[in-house]
Amino acid sequence: MMIPLIILGFGSIFVGYIMKDLVIGMGSTGLGDAIFVLPHHITLINAEFLSPLTKFIPVILSTLGAILAIIIY
């Protein structure tokens, strides 16, 4: 029973990586109007040109928070 789940897991990872631009790429209509944002609040284009350090701040803080939680526990 575990082998089919592993195969499905790897398949979903690779297909998700290949098809991600259809759903979340810049200018994509994959989600259509699932989330409505007023035109003067659109910051997606500006977010594409941020420095890499700024983009990694959530990852860095999440990792530090997880490490801190493990240490405190």
C-alpha cells in the first residue's frame, strides 16, 4: 500500500513543479477571479523585482522560529 502512495507523491511533486506557471505565474489566469483584488492594490509586478534577500525573509524567519521552538521545548 505504501508503494502506490510514494509513486503518487513523486508524481505530484514533479507535475506541480512543471505546471506551476499555469496556476501561479505572473500574468496567469489559472485561478481566474478566485480572489478579487482592486486594481490599485495590485503589487504582484513590484514583488517580482524585489531583492532576493527580501524574498527570503519569510523563509529565514520561519526557520529561525522553528529552531527556537525546538530549543525552547
